Amino acid sequence: MRVATSNSLSGVNVLVTRPQHQCAVLANRIREEGGNPVLFPVLTITDVDNTDKLVDLVKRLHEFDWSFFVSPNAVHKAMQFIAKYGDFPAHLNVAVVGKGSADALKQYGIDKVFSPTEQFDSEALLKLPVLQNMAGQRVVIFRGVGGRPLLGDTLIQRGAALDYAECYQRKKPEADVNSLLAAWSRGEIHAVIITSSEGLHNLFDILGKLGQQLLKSTPIFTSYERIVQAAGDLGLEKIIKTTLAGDEGLLDSLQTYFGKVLVKQ
């Protein structure tokens, strides 16, 4: 359900920490609601240094029964290679962790996916009945370099034969934080959106001691329980987990938190 333009975030400055190439849609939605997105990417997404294994797996994609995509980045990077070196087999089952990955796959004509309906993480995905018995199933997981092992390890325990297709890598960007800290110290940052645990830790490191104190007292909005736990471990005091998926959930939570009236259509 789309939230109609209503200036419901008027006067609210929202720190958006997504990678540069992924922040435009959310930033525009915040502007539509009268808010001001402050773009401060805390992750940089780059190609892997050696693509030999990835290319080999893409060329053999027809041998697999299941493909898993752990993020929109995994979708876009993998599809670049699939378009260049192979095709997407019609028989291949597709599973994703969250709505963002499902939406990204739709851009490539892939509409039928298995995904959780709430929580949107590997733990929730692994609860799906179709994934309980994976005996004899050939599985490929498209992910970033050094991603979480939980999904793959659990599928192996359930009988799957697994290959990882690492198709991108994440890095902490070099960032000039002085102007951000100055604005934050003046009370001009009212909310922070966090969409990955690694991004949260990068932000915490980049901000330094002064920024960490400011972060601890600023509302943090996220869709993921794992980030809620990580934020709590860092001592952050105001953590708001969305009840809806994707950008709609983030917007809904922002609007609700700041006490505005929602106008929906």
C-alpha cells in the first residue's frame, strides 16, 4: 500500500546510510513526505577481485535445483554475469531473504520466489516448509564475499549440496564526517535508517566517540531483528523495528514515530 504525499515528515532530517547506488528510491519517498534525506553511505559495493568461480557457476546454473539471493546487491551483480555467460533456467527454484531482493528479481522477469512473510532474514527464510528437507538438492547461494554462514550451513545440515557464488564485496568507505557531526550536534539529525548489520558497525566506527554518543540518543529505524540486536549490543537507546517490509515499512515507522497523520491510498 503506497503512502500518499502528505508532508507527514515535514521538518524531519533522516540519515540514510544505504550504499550510494541504492538510496535514491527511499530518499525520494522521504522527500515526497516533506522530509529531508541526508545521504551518508556506510557501505561501498564493488565487484569481486577474481570472478573465475562465479563465471563457472553461472555457466553451470542448469545443474542446480535451487538458487538463493541474500540481497538486492546479490541479485543485480549475479544477473549481470548470468546475462553475459549463461541464462536463467526455467526449472530453477528461487529463494530470497527479503522483499528488496524479490523486487530486484522482478526487474529481470523472475516473479516466482520463495521468501519469508515477516522478519526478513535467513532465520525466517529457513522456517519455510519447502526448505525443511533438502536431501539431494543442488543449491547455489549468490552472496557477498564472507557473508553469514547460517543459511548455507543449515541447508547442508538438511542434506543440500551447496556452492557459494560470491558476486560482490563490501567495503567501508572513506568518509568526511565533520559536517555531519556539526549538523548532528546542532540537533539537525532526527532519525537514522540502518539496513545492514555491517553498515551499522561501519557507521559506529566512522562516527568516532562524539558521533557515537549522538547516535545512541537518536532513533534508529530498521526492518531486521538482527540489526535490532546489534544496535542494542552497541548501547543504542532508541531502536524502532518496522512492522511492514521494505521501504514502506521504514516510511510507515518514521511517520508513526514522529506523530504525523498518515494519508493512505
